[in-house]
Amino acid sequence: MPDGLKMIAGDANARRPQQKGIVSWSCGSGAAKRVVIVQQCSEESALVLNVRFPNCWNGRGTDSADHKRHMAYSSAGTCPASHPVRLPTISLALIYPSTSRHARLSSGKFAAHADFMNGWDDNVLSRLVSSLND
């Protein structure tokens, strides 16, 4: 993971549904049905925002003006030629208590997103990543 890498997953200005493989909402975790807008969950099931960050880097800048152009998503485990450096996939799950059926995002019903900035100590991160496939 490049030191100081910054990236955004999702679109804070989205006015249409985003790809559920990038940002989605669900009640509960695991194999729960994912949807594109905040939903009302039962009291026994927490509301979850699921976010998956891009995992392919262009190998040059650790940021870009939109915090996105230097990154891309892999397809079937392969990075595009324009972004050949494969990085670990970061998935984020934010868990909220059950919500009202009237709950809405302040930025619009489709505008879920998350930001990432790498601040890991390089030695610690390398040790953790190298042990993932042991």
C-alpha cells in the first residue's frame, strides 16, 4: 500500500443508484440482501453501510484532484492496464442501530461514500499483508 494513498469509494453527489458492489445498505451482515438506499431494519437487525474501495492503482500519484482517477476496480481479479498495480481490497462495514422508515442521508438518498487515507506504518502493514495467505 503506497504511503499517503488517498481514495474515495462511492459518490457523495450521486443522484442515481450506485453499483451495489461499491456501496450498499443491508439489514444485518453476511449474505443479507443489499439495496441502494437506506432501509428500515427490524430492532433485531442493525442497519449496515457496505463500502468497497478500488484495489488497482496507476502506480504514479497517491492522489488525484477527484481522489478517484489514480484508482480503479479489478474485474475477475485482474487490474486494467491503465492501473496495473494490485492493492489489498479494503471493505468497510459501518453498523448503525435500527432506523426509522423515514431515515435519509443528508446528501441525498443515493449519496453513500467513504474516504480512505493510508497512514499505516509500512513495516507493520507489510507484516500483516504477508501473513494473510498463510
